Amino acid sequence: MTAILGISAYYHDSAAALVLDGEIVAAAQEERWTRKKHDHGFPANAIRYCLEAGGLTPDRLDHVAFYDKPLLKFERLLETYLSFAPRGFASFIKAMPLWVREKLHLPRLIRKGLPGYGRRIVFPEHHESHAASAFFPSPFTEAAILTLDGVGEWATASFGTGRGNRIDLTHQLEFPHSLGLLYSAFTYYTGFKVNSGEYKLMGLAPYGEPKYEQVIREKLIDLKEDGSFRMDMSYFDYCQGLRMTSRKFHDLFGAPPREPETDPRALDWDLAASIQKVTEEIMLRAARHVQARTGMENLCLAGGVALNCVGNGRLLREGVFRSIWIQPAAGDAGGALGAALLVWHQLLGKPRRAEGGDSQHGSLLGPAFSEAEIRSFLDARGAKYRYCESEEELLDVVSGLMATEHVVGWLQGRMEFGPRALGSRSIIGDARSPKMQSVMNLKIKFRESFRPFAPCVLRERVHDWFEMEEGQDSPYMLLVADVRKDRRTDAKMDGLTGLEKLKVLRSAVPAITHVDYSARVQTVDPERHGRYFRLIKAFEQKTGCPVIINTSFNVRGEPIVCEPAHAFRCFLATHMDVLVLEKFVLLKKDQPAVPEGKLDDYLKQFALD
């Protein structure tokens, strides 16, 4: 048996992944244990979990791979600072201590974190790791590969091909010209946090009009037909400063950046719509060029920009490629998996078989918890619960609660790898409810009211509810499609602007229908999703509707829950009605009352921190 551990760390979304004889055995982000969102530190907890999942100790690993080349990245950093000196000195001083303490000594740090491991550490390039994570788990024997992100070492985008057990990247776009950083600049300017708020910007876009699309294309970028572009760096500050945008950028749009935690301005809605349109156009041009150069029918996508599911949906609708497969952990976390697979296939030359489906196992690659562990946890805390003796009983109880507009926290089986909750660590509810979006946003997630929620739909019924092909697969919630016209209501939105559009009932499933009638669709099937599929089936039998609302099991600012303890805390700290841990069902009304303002003290006594 050959055991390969992949690691990503020290930028954001640190993670580890374990591959045994080419099989993806385990993968998880470090944040799920430390409870620090996008944790960038050494993934000690994720590594420990992966090794336990494989029944290994560090000395039994054959290879360890880190997802990029730190020295090449350091070279880019130094060259950039020297190019802009003396401007950028403050940023330089802030960045150097971390490099001196950690990033320049990665082999030593990795060996320290893996006591007993004495073999080679492999350092592929950043976009090689992305490309490997996209192609090797895909269902394709051969495919074009396109990677788009902020920046790796020098590359910000790359393309090439995958055939059999090899990838070959032939072209790249280099820093500072970057679609990921361009989008992040608008994320920063509209008041959201870079490297985590980009999906908020995407969600805000349908509330505005793309009034500034032409300004962006005339002033900020010089876009070519092949999707490559150059940015006018006088409008940006990320090369030399501690901000993403410059005063010239602010003057162009007539205002300073929005203060975080304030209400979005009309300017922010329109800028979000504008940069989304530009992003889609760049993605589309790049995809067309890649198809023309490679002649491939299939496309594999990875890199942070591949999480822009609106752009992905447009690529599919435009028909540039026959099929598209997107790595579910498309950002830096997925680099850990890509690095490990790159060693197995490319370095060791091991064969790869694509047998119709992907090898990502539904991206359900994290830890699971036994009923004995859950019962012990709940009993130790005096929690009141109902244990369902059979799955049939469980599904009947939970689907009935959902059908009567109860909000349900659902923890089942193995945790998802990647940023999306896919039915294992989810908060779920009735998509038919007109009030469910606002209830979940304001009382459960404690987040902005404009944020859309995703639908989960039985794959066999997806074409009945969304503008998708019959049986079309979207198991990783990475494609956006419109709600079918015959499921929409006659919405009157003439004259409404911005968040006023939220008040309008738009379809038979209003909780998951965005203001432009779009939805980020996850299809659910019996092979990958098991009990979750059967729950939605039970809900359909009760209601006639095969669509439910699904959002990640967490509150704003926290990572998705991993363990029963995290789920129990979230349940108590929010207005969630029901908590389901495997076959244990807890109702909020049955739990001990916590005095107003005393929740933290109550949780501390149970050592949930």
C-alpha cells in the first residue's frame, strides 16, 4: 500500500488529504476543528484525522506533498515589493515576520508536525495542484483544464489538458493581472472581507444593474478575445499596500469603500452586478479559447474563481464544452488533495481509471460520529431527545417537522470537504415557505437579509423545477440555474430597486428563488447521499414537493460544524427548532431554558469550547 498525504497551509483554508493506492480516503479543512474560519495555520487536526481515517501513523506515510512552492512565491513577493519601493514598506514589514518564522522553513515545520516521517516532501506548483484536483477525480478520460484564482507563485490562471494519468499545463496568466484579485478588489470596495466575502458579492449582484460594466472594461482592464487581460494597476493597491483599491479607484466610482457592517449602497448593488458580468465574460472567453486550443469536449475547473457558480452555470448554458466538472473544494483547501493525487499519478506514474462517475465520493470525506458517541455526549449534558429506532421513523418525524415550517439542524454521516454543506452538516427547511429565507438569515444564520439560500432537489425531478436537463447532475452545488417558468409566480417588480425586491413572492419555492429567479442547485441522488435522499423523498411524499432549502450548519463568522458538540452549541445559540444527530431528534422547546444573556455561561459548564 502506498500512502500519500497532501497539505495546504499558510495562506487561507488550510487542509489535509489522504490518498491510499490512488483512492481518496479522507480530506478536511483545519477550520472545522479550530473553529477559526478560513484558518491558515498548520493543519495539525486535519492531518490527525486523515491519518486516523487511514489507520496510519506518520512513519507509515510514503510521500507528503505541499500544495505550492514557497520559495518561488517568496521570490514573487520580493520582486513585487522591490518594484514598488519605497511604497509598500508597511505591507512588507507586516508580511516578513510570517515568512521568516514559518513559510521559509516549511520542510522543517512539516516534519515537526509529522514526527517519525523521514521521507521526501514534494512541492508542486500551486496551479499544478489546482489542476490535479480538478482532473484526477473527474469522470473524464481526457479533458481540458482551466484554473482561475487570486495568485499562486506567479500564475493567476492556467490552462492545459489532462489525459489518462497525466496533466500538462501549457499557458498561464501572471501576477498582478488576476481575475480572482480583480473580483476581490470589488469585494473589498463594497464592504465585504477579502477571501471570504466574494460569494456575498455574487449574491448581491442580482439586486443591481450592471451600470459600470463598460467603465470597468474601459478603465480597469484591457480584455482580449482569448480571456487574457491586463489591469491598470494605478487603480489597485494590493501590490504595495494593505488595501485592495487605490484612491484613484475610489474617485472613479465617486465614493470611498463601504464601511463593513453598514447597509449596502445602491452603488454596491450596481458594482456587484457589473463585476459579475465582467467576470462571466472573462470566464466565457477563456473557456472558448481553451476549447479551441485543446479541441476537448470536456472541461475541468478549479481555483477560487471556480466557486463562482453563476459563471459556471453560464459556461454550461453557452455550450462551449459538452460537460464540465468542478472540484468541490476548488480553493486552496482542494490544493491538498490535488498535491497528493499529483504524486500518485504524475510522479509515481500510477494508472487512472475514469469509470463514468467521479472519484470524489460526494466530497463526503470528513469524520463521522457513531450513535454511541452521540448518545454519550447528549446524556452527559442532560439533553432531552427522542431516539428513532428505525430510519423510517426518523424520516417520518423529520419530514413532518419540516413540512410544518420547523427549521432543522441536520448532522449525518461524514462531513463535507469544501465550502459547501451538501446534506451532512446542513440546516434545512421547507422551500415552499415565504418566510423561511428571512427567518434563516436573521434568526438562525445572523447574516445579511439579501443572502440567497440553495435548493436541494431530487436528481430525478430536477428538470421539473429548474431549467436543467432531465437527470442533470449537480451534486456539489456549483451550478446556478433558473427556476422553471411554470413554477414562477407573476411577480410585480417594476420600479423596485435593491432590497425592495426581497419582498416579492417569485415562485412556488420562494425560499430558494433569488430575485433574478436563479438558484444554486444541488441535485441529490441515492448513491451518494443515502439518508439525505430518502429524507427529501419522504418530504415529497408528504408535500408533493421534491425541493428543500439547504444552508451550511453554522452561524455567520463561524466554520461549518464538524462534531456533535459544535452542532449542539449552534442549536442552543440560535432560533433553530430541531436538531437531528444521526437518529437522535432534539426539539428546542424540550431543552432546559437558558436565562437571557447567560448562554455563554451555560455552554461553558458543558465545556463546548
